[in-house]
Amino acid sequence: MSESGQHGVLAQLPRADYTPTRMKVSKSCVPSCFETVYDGYSKHASTTSCCQYDLCNSAGLAVPGALALAPILLATVWGLL
């Protein structure tokens, strides 16, 4: 019985660790994408990267606000260029 109890705790540990890690990745990817846009290396490529990260973010967190802000921020950066 104690073995199955340990198994449940072990199964929950990686799950709890996976959620904050995902949030950190999705948050750090946004400024990284804007840096690429500012660099002027490849606007289309960086925009695609942003969209991919946003999709991953919405899948994990389901935040429509982040998806709505992304194009507005991109448009602002585009205007600066």
C-alpha cells in the first residue's frame, strides 16, 4: 500500500514542475521574438516564431488576452522600423 502512495506523489511532482516551466518558456520567448524583429534579420520568420510560441502559450494557459496583444505589439514594433 505504501508503494502505491509513493507512486501517486511521484506522478504529481513532475506535473507541478512542468506547469511553471512552461509559463517561463512562453514568457521569455516573447521578448526574444521582438529582439529578432528589431534586429531586422527576418521579419516574417520572427513573426512566425511569435505565433508559434503564442499558440503554445494559449494551449497551456488559454489566455486570449496574450494572443490579442501579440499582433498589436508587433504592429507597434513594425511601425518603429
